[in-house]
Amino acid sequence: MIIKILWLKTLNFKGILGERIVEFSPTLTQILGANKTGKTTIADAFGWCVHGENSEGRSSFGIRTKDANGKVIPDLPHEVTVMLEVDGQQVELKRCLIEKWTKTKGKNEQTLSLPSEYYINGQKYTETDYKAYVDGLCKRGLFQTITNPSYFPNLQANIQRELLSKMVVVPSMAEVASQKEEFMNVLNELHDTSLEDYLKHMGYCINEIKEKLKQYPIRIEEQRNNLTKYAEADTNWAQIEAEIAATENAMERIDEEIADNSKVVDGEEAAKRAERNNINQLKAKILQLSNDHRTAYQQEQFQYETACSTHRNKIASLKRSITAEEERKQFAQQELAKIEKATEDFRTRWDAADEEEFVIDESRLVCPTCHREFEAADKAAKIANMEADFNRHHEQTMANLEAEATQIKQRKAKYEAEITEADKSIKELTAQLTKEQSALEAAMAVVVISANQRIAGDAEITKLQQEADRRTAELEKPSENAEVAAKASIIASLKEDKATLQVKRDSLRDKLNVRTLIANTNKRIKELEDEEKKLNAQLSVMEGKEEAAKEFQLANIDALEQRVNQLFSVVTFTMFDRKLNGSITPTCECCIGGVPYRDLNAADRVNAGIDIINAICRFNDTYVPCFIDNVESINDPLPMLSQCIQLIVSRDKQLQIIKH
């Protein structure tokens, strides 16, 4: 779509009193004039008429004309009319700013609003339909981008990236990966993971391995230090083994002597063992009976505690419910108080609105320019309009008040019902609470006899304990057989000798165990060294994959930048910021000759904007008039594909229009 301005007419727009018409060349128009002669006003008028914004993209700016003292001149019409040629067909757009004053009954001051009226080819349109039509010619976002050379380069970097990426066929990762086998390997490992996340994962794995590798020299050194704590290298392990064998032989001989001497005392010992078994059976019976009493006590105590706990929990729950209902009631009462206050305010507003009457605003019956009263017919028409506006406003006000009255009644009924329901719930819950408190008192009155009391009162347990004590005392009396006593003394001495030999053997075994510790330590050192080698190999593989992924990322970046930069003739875009530490972050920066946009002179900035606009116009196949300000600072502005209007500062007191 090709859109061109044929002519533009302003009426009392931005300080330019009266009517001004500017005609344009279909290719290049130069508008020359001194400062404050209205060059930028022409660009602002075009933008306001089309999309309601000035040349800087602001919708709020000074449209109304002011007098010499800087005060707005009232009741002046403000209009902009643009005759466009759209793909060879003429289209007239017109936008009018209307000053609308309204006066509320009971107040002396009038309120000003500034609605707009819209016309297409002389026919009046609603704001919605007008905007829809204009968007059909050129959407607002695209319009801003291709009518102002400085607009796009000053957008946020992420927005620039998004717009530029839509203008090219972004190379697929598979397409880039086909350049190298290493890239294909990376792509095959990605699966559903992004390249950025893959690099993050690689970095995490590499750091994790490096952290582990830091520990291995320390752990190996610790094991080597342990070796110095053990026996010397020239320890005679064979001699220690021989001493252990000799000690164990001596212990076996002692066991044989103990067996020989035990034959004499075995008979008496057998009788004692039988008696001990009988005593143990008595004790087992006592323990069983005692355990039965403890089990019975635990069951009754559990039932007691469970009953009390259940009633306490129910009481606590009922109290919480009562509190919640009381809070619910209190909240409803507070809301009713607010509603009552709101009702009083509503009655006041209703009475004021109901009593409001139409009053003629005499100031609007006088011409704002010549200050003469309007003719009778004009006065009657204006009064009729004022009265019609008043009646519409009054009817709407009363309708709104009636709707508000209905809402107040509904809210009041709602909270009154809440209070009734809360009172009913509180009454029911209080009755349940009284019942549960009585049940708790009854449960707490139950007495549970302790286990010790039960055991102490059991006659069978007492009898069995007395029998066990008597038989134990008989068993512990010294033997009356002299030979048995002598043999028992010998056996006791032999056992002491054996215990001494056991201590010696265990000490020798501890020394022999040092050999095992040394072997295990050397084995552990070898294991740690093997693990260290394995981790180093894994690190090498991981670092290789990371390097290949970074190269793959750079290749994707370069491919995207190349395709984007093919769109332009003088500018290039840096799409990614490469940090010194190797990290890459998305950006978007316009450059000319490697110089960033922010550091370019005024001429290069304008040419950069023109180059960008030409590319965007080609991509969207939409060409809209472009206004370029401060062209006097540029020796050789780039040619434009769309209609170009150059605003040039000169010494001319009146605007000079040069059509090429």
C-alpha cells in the first residue's frame, strides 16, 4: 500500500490562528522556515489527524491556540484535514477538537471536556469506526515506525529484536548445525532443551566436576598421612602370627584342664542349673502377671485420655465456631452501619438531583471572538441544545441513582439475613458447648488404678515372689563338699590364666590388623587416583562439548545477524552482546561503520533512521509519508522509498514550501 499526502489544512491548530493549507510533492517536499514558524506543527497535525498523536508519539500535547498572554482562546474550532492518495485513490481524513462545557445544578463553575469528531470523505464517523478505518490503511505501531526516522532506533532493545526477527526467515538450528559435525552432535543432545539452557547445564556440570577434583589431592594426601601412623615398614608380621598361634595353643590346654576338673563339680552344678531354671520359671510367671496388670492399666488410661481429649477438642472447636459466628455477626453489623450512613448520603444526592433544574448559561449566547450576542434564532438553537444536554444528563443521573438504591436495599437485606443466621448458629453451638462441657466433667471423674497398685494388690504375685526369694537364698549357700570346692577353686584360677592369654592374643591381633589397614589404605589411594583420572577425562569431554555449544551459539547468532543486516544498505545491527567472560546476552544496537547509534552525529542518525524505514516499508509493502526534522544538518540524506517531507531551519520568517 502506498500512501501520500496531497495537501494538509489546519484550522487554529497549535498556535497557528486561522486556516493554513500546505500542498506536497508526491516524492520530496522541503519545508523551510525559522524557528517557531510551524514546521513541526505540520508533522504534528498529520499525526494527530491520523492516529491522535504528535510527531513524537504523544497523545497529550497543546493543540488549542493561545493568545499573546499564553491563555487559551475559548470557543475556537480546531481542525486538521488531510487529503491522501491511497494506492491512486483520494481519501480525505478530517479530525475536529470540540470544546464542550457542562454546568451542574448548584455549582457556579462549568466543566470542560474536549471530545473529537471524525470525518472520512466528508461523512461523519464514530471514533471506533474512524480508528478501524485508519488502522486498515496503516496500523498505529507501523505508522509511528515509518513516519519518524528517530522512532525505531530509540525503542527498547527487545522490541527492536522482535520486529527485526519478524522481517527475516530466522535460520533453523538444523540449518546452522549442518556446517560442522560438532554442531550436529550438540543439536542431537539438545532434544527439547534450548541451547542457552544446554550451555547452563554444561557450565553447571563442569563446575561440579572441578569442585570435586579440588578435593582429590587433599583426600589422597590424608590417606598417605595415615600410613605414617601405622607400623614401620620393617615390622616382622610372621613373628606376630607365630606368637598368636602359641598363645591360642596355651588357651586350648587350659580349656582341657578346666574340662578335667569340671567332671567332679558337674553333678552339683547340674542340680543348681535345674534349680535356677525353676526359679526363672517363677520369675517368668511373676513377669507375665505384672505385664497383664500394666497392659490393663495402659488400656484404661488410654480410654480415659482419649475420652477427655475428644471432649476437649469438641469444646475448642465449638468455641472457635461461636467466635467465628460472633465475628460474622459483628462484621454484618458494621456493614449495616456503613449502609445506613451511605443511605443518608444517597438521600441527600437524590434530593439534590431531583431538584436540579435547567439554567441557561448566558456566557454561551455571546460570540467568543467579537463578544456580540447571537441572533435570536441562533440563541434559541443554542438554548435548545443546552436544555437537551441537561435533560439527557439529568435522566442518566436519576437512572444511576435508582440502580444505586436497588443495590443498597439488596446489601441491607443480605447483612440482616447474615445477623439472623449468626444468632441462630450461636444459640445452637452454645447448647452443644454446654453438653460437651458436662460430658468432659463426667469423663474426668473416672479414676484409673495405677499398674504398681494393681501389682502390689495381687496375692498370687506376692506368693510367687516369696517362693522365688526363698529358693534363690538356698541356691546361693556355699557347697558343703570339700572336693567340689577345691576343684571349683582350680577352675577359677585356670579361667583367670585364660583371660590373661586372651588379652595378649587380642593385642597381637591388633598389631596384625595394622597390616590390613596399610593394605586397605594403599588400595584406597589407588581408588582415589583412578577416580581423579576418570573425572579429568569427563571434564575434558564436558569442556569439549561446552566449547562446541558456544561455537554453535555464535554460528546461530552470526547467521541471524547476517540475515537481518542484509535488509539494510548503511546500518548494521548487533543482535547479541559478547562479554569478556564469554557469556552472551541478547541485545539490539544499530550501528553505522561500527559506531553505535547513541554515538553517531545528527546526520548519521537521520540516515540510519531512513535506512531502517526503507527496509520496514519494503517488508510490509506499506509506504507512508515520512517527516524528517533538522535536515539542514545533513549534507547527503539517503533517498527514501516513501514520500519524504524535510523540515529545514532557515532564516525565512514565513514558511517556504519547495516541491521536487
